[in-house]
Amino acid sequence: MKRVLAFFFLALSCLSSVAQQLSWEVVKVNKQQKFTKTVPPANYSGIAHIHGNLYAVVDDKSPRDGFYLFAIDIDSVNGRVLRAERLDFRGNEHPNRDAEGIAFDPESQHIYISGERDNHVLEYTIDGQRTGQRLSIPQFFRSARPNAGLESLTYDAHNHTFWTTTELPLPADSLLTHRLQRFNSQMQPDLTVYYRMDEPEKRRRGRSHVHGISELLSVGPDSLLVLERELFVPKQKIGARVINKLYLVSMGVQGYKRLESEMSSANTDSLSEDNLTPLTNKGIAAHLTEKRLLCRWQTRMNLTRRSLANYEAMCLGPRLKDGSQVILLMADSQNRFKGLLRDWFRTIIVR
């Protein structure tokens, strides 16, 4: 009887935790900050919390495969970054794979890094050495557009699962539909969720217009943050802006609709290599049915303002004294491009 009651209260606690996370509201979006004296210019594209004030950060153009350790101190009352300092590099003899996403498993003490060049997710020791293990990436990701492959990576410590997705939709999918891919504790794909982005806000032609997903972040059992990012650069560059939308989505049974009827009727042997679908992975395909906007912000580049920031890195920071949760973001400055961009940090406080 005691065992049954213990299980009941544990299940109730888990449900309460999920409900709390799904009801998150933004308390404050802090102004972005820079630390030019202690954070050298680079191409920072992913961040993961290790422990205390230590974080692992990947640079997609670092000379070697691996990651940097950062010391980041955050004010326990208002959530602003007090100090950010780049420490040592932990890597191996292999060349950089265009590292974009990074995740940390606190139980195994292993680091995982997604490479946009090879579209693989490899496992590393805390010293930056490859273990030889990797996630079993579904074949349909082979068709990812150049420089628009596996951009995001996050680890769900509650369910011992990983999530990743590409920066831009796959060629076989619509322009607004991404495939969010989950992997189980054996590093095998077990769920593909079709996620539909918002329509782009900018319709004008310019030098560059990139509309996709820059990061995913697990925030609890079957709950993800999705960062939709729209970068628009006009021909004259003045007037460039980045529009960011942070969504909270549920991957539980209420959050998506399984496509089991399609799986039972599909003839997977007839599918070609050029148009592979999640049905060939012996997993489950699903459509996302709900997403909730937490906040929207934009940064600009004009004659009077140089706040343009391309946020590609996101992780959970500490909890504040009042119990609020810090979400920490870091921008990719393209090595402080022509002296115009900065390696910005930003924190978002949710409760």
C-alpha cells in the first residue's frame, strides 16, 4: 500500500510540474548586455549549463572540434548577467564540424554537439574528447539544405531524451514546416513532430532574409521552448533587423496528434531515398496542435542603433530568490562582423 501511495504522489508531483511549466508567463525581458573585455569575438552558436556558474559554449568556426567553458554569474534578484568570461577550450584533434547546438547530460557527464556540416550529433567527454557514440540521425535529414542543417540540440533530463531540428525546413516539406526529432535513451529516433512556424513578417526583398528555428530548449517533461528567428538585411544593410519569437510547446498527448493511421497504411518499401519520411524510421509521426507565444522582441541596425543580435544559443540559467526561472540567450556576432556586431547576452525571466 505504501508503494502504491508513493507512486501516486510521485505521479501527482510530475503532473503538477508539467502544469506549472505549461502555465509559464514572462515576468521580464532584460536588456541585452555585452562583455567585450572578457568574452573574445567569435561565432557562438550554442550553450548548455554544466553546473554552478559554468556553461559549455560552441563556436561554429573554432579551429578545432570541441567547446569553450564559460563562467557566467547572474544576479539572483533581477536575473541580469553580472559577469561573463570565456575560460579554456576543450577539444580534440578533429576539425570543427560547424558546431551549432550543444547539450549536457548531468547523469553521464557527457556533452553532445550537433554539426551543421555533417548533420550528425556526436557524444563527447567533459574534456572535449569524442567517445565514438552518436545519435542515430534519420535518413531524411540527409536532404537538409547547405548551411541550414541540424541547428538546435537539447536534452530532456526527465525523460532521458534528445530533441533536434534543422535551421530551415527540409526541401520535401513546406516552407513553414519543421521536423522536430526526438531520440530515446538508446540514441534512436522515436518521434517526429511536424511544427509549423508563423508566417514571415517581412515580405520585402533584400540582401538576405532567413526565416527559421535557431534553437530548441527542453524545460521539463515533454515541454520545449522553440525560438523562431527571422533575419532581414536590406540591400544597403541599414535597417537590418532580427525578429525573435519564443514559443512554449507541449509534446505530451494533448500537444500533438499522432499519425498512426498513416503509419499502418504506408508502404515504406516504396519510398525513395530522395523523399524519405519519418515512417521509415519505425517511429511515430505527429502534427503539433498547440504552441503558445511567451514573448517577442526584435533588434535593429540603423544610423542611431547598433543592437542587432542574432540569438542562436539558449539554455536554462539559475532560479532567482523569488523562484522565477532564468532563460539565458547568447548571440552569434560572426566574429563581431566589421566591428558592427557584438557578442550579446540576454536573459528572460519566467514564472
